[in-house]
Amino acid sequence: MSLLEIKDLKTYFDTDRGLVKAVEGVTFHINSGETLGVVGESGCGKSVTALSVMRLLPRPIGRIAGGNILFKGEDLTKASEARMRQIRGNKISMIFQEPMTSLNPVLTIGFQIMEPLMLHQGMDSKEAKEKAVELLQLVGIPDPKQRVDEYPHQLSGGQRQRAMIAMALACKPELLIADEPTTALDVTIQAQILDLMNDLQREFNAAIMLITHDLGVVAEMAQRVVVMYAGLIVEEAPVASLFYEPLHPYTQGLLASIPRIDKDLDKLHVIPGFVPNPFEFPEGCRFHNRCERAFSRCSREMPPLYSLGDGRMVRCFLYGSDSGGGAR
Ligand code: SF4
Ligand code: MG
């Protein structure tokens, strides 16, 4: 059994401007101890998938409209709010892109690390504070005994991100969801944070769902990757296969747009067109209006996710046979 199994997840938003089907039938799994990269441009549904798992969708507009989210076999789509409070920050934790939005500015860093320890692990405040100092030390914050009593604004951006990681790891979660954990940081700090996450994963044997638009981060961290586009998974593959032989035209475009030292910079590929507006996703293949290989069927029918073996899946007619073999 996988640690996390998402099956045909549909997450919708009822907005003033109409219904947004932000996630439209997403299926993937994460095994214990592995890192799964979830890649795509902003608005593709990757953060919404994460918020669905945490059951932190903005209310009242966001809702899970279908599918299952099985965490160790328990369906989180059906869990009570009380049950979710036992799971959040304890068995599943989340790290966000901008710590200032998830750290509470009026509470000390230390208190925010202590809170889940007192809530979930039954520690008293003295034990929890010792543990908080230990965790700040572990994530590489200097003078942890002093910093534990500081407020978020007294820390640098990189330190806040480290503090948030300490907070997320406090209860040794089995699954860590990291949504663009390093995007707001400069390149050096970014590398340090990624190293830290790698080390901590080894130590805690946590699984990581790593959400990013940065394929370089995925190459460094993940064992498997799912690529999302317009609310759908368009490709899934082991990380090496994806980089050596991307199959979906969208993935090919993403990879071709990464600067590489062995390539001429002015030959960098840019995927033409824009990410489709979620209020009006195109009929047929949602990528067809940007796809250089589109043919007539692509604008009429939605391609299924074809399973090609060796952990590879791709949602593109170029890889299907009309007998339907391998399609699901
Ligand atoms: Fe392109 Fe057609 Fe494949 Fe979609 S199904 S990615 S439009 S070739
Ligand atoms: Mg996002």
C-alpha cells in the first residue's frame, strides 16, 4: 500500500465568475520515504491538489467534488474536521513558499514550533521548548537558544524558511508537502534549504510531495515526477526517464525552455501561447492550442492517460493505439 494514494481527485471552486474545475481527475501515489515532484506552471492545479490533501481549501468557495485521497488507507475526503486536526502538522505537514503568510507574526518562532508538540505529542511547555531549540539547531539556525524567543520579522527570509521546516518536522510527519519551498529565496540559500530537506528526509524517512515549477529542483530532489497542465496530469515518469526522454509535447516544451550550458542561449525554446483560462478550458486535449503536433482529433477529444509500462504514463494521442491498448 502506498503512503498516499490520490484517486481521480476533482477539486472545484464556486466563484462569482462561475465554476472553476481547478483539479479535474488527478491520480497519483507517493510511497514512504520517496520524493515525488509535482511540476507545472502556476494555475495548473498543483497547489490546489496539495490544499485538497490538507483539507485547507479556501472556504466557502473551494470543495472536493469527487475522488479519494487515501492516506495509509484512510480516506481524507471523508475525514471529520476533528480528525484532520489530528493529522495536520502531525502526520502530514506542509511548507509554503512564503513563510510570512503561514508563520503567525505575533507569536514567537519557538511557540509556533512548540504548539504542535504540545497538541499532538503531549509535551509540557518545558519539554516542547527544549525540543524547539533542538529543531532550530537541526535546521541550521544560529544561536537557537536566543532565536527561539524571537518573532518571525526578526529572522531573515532563509531563516524563516528554516523555522517553518522545523515547525513542519516537529512531530516527525510521515508526509511533508512542500509547495515551492525555495522559490522566494536566492540561489545559494535555495541550495542550502534543498540540501537540508534531503538530509532531514533521510533522517526522518518522510515522504515528500515537492511542488515546483522548477525542473532543476525536481532533478535534484525527486525520484518520480508528475507533470500537471490545466488541472490534469499529462505525464508521469521516473525522474531520469522524464529528463532523457520526455514524452508529452508540453513536457518537451518545458524541458526545452530550461537554459543549459551545452545549448545556445538564443535557441531557447518558449512554449507558444498561454496557460488556458480555468473558466474556459479548451475542448479536447487542453494543450491543443499550444501544441506543435496537434492534429484534428486533439481539438475534439480529451486524450486518456496512457500507461506505457516502467512507471510511465502520458496523456497524448501520439502514444495511444486505436485499439485502446494501455489506455485507462
Ligand atoms: Fe498535442 Fe494532440 Fe498530444 Fe494534445 S493529444 S499533446 S494536442 S498531440
Ligand atoms: Mg502554487
